[in-house]
Amino acid sequence: MSTGLSASIRLPARVTFADGSDFRKQLMAVIEGAAKHLAIDLSDTEFMDSAGLGMLLVALKECQSHSISLVLQRPRGDVKKLLELTRSDERFQITY
């Protein structure tokens, strides 16, 4: 969803390799829509595999290269642990 300068993407309960294409389309829509801020909502996400984490890292790189701020919102449970164990929580701005 995009509203002018801000956009958001809500991820599903399970984020795996199979979600990559859809996520990439949503990310490109944000970039092409000239958003300046992107929030990725993880509040419903209960599971994320390494490909899902890779998608977030690609989003971070793409956002940085287009001067878009990126925030991960409300990671919880195993997703929060994954971000901490991989030290990805140090790379992202995260709101809890």
C-alpha cells in the first residue's frame, strides 16, 4: 500500500522462497511510486526462512540505492529471533 511519500508492505504468516516474486513486485511498485519511506509490517509473520531474510536484505539494499528509508515493523517470535541471531537487527531500523 502506498500513500504519497510513504508505503507499506505487509508480509504473510509464512515467508519463504516461494514469496520472492510477489515481494519483488511489491518492492518495485514502491520504488517506482517514488515513496521516500517504506515500512515492512512483520506483525503477522510467524515463520521466515533464509530466503525470506534474503528478501529483506535485498529490500534494504534497493531502498538505500533509491534514498528510501526502510523500517521493519513489529517482528515477533521466531522472526525476531532470526533477526537477532543473524545480527540483521543491527542492519535494519526496527520498531517493536
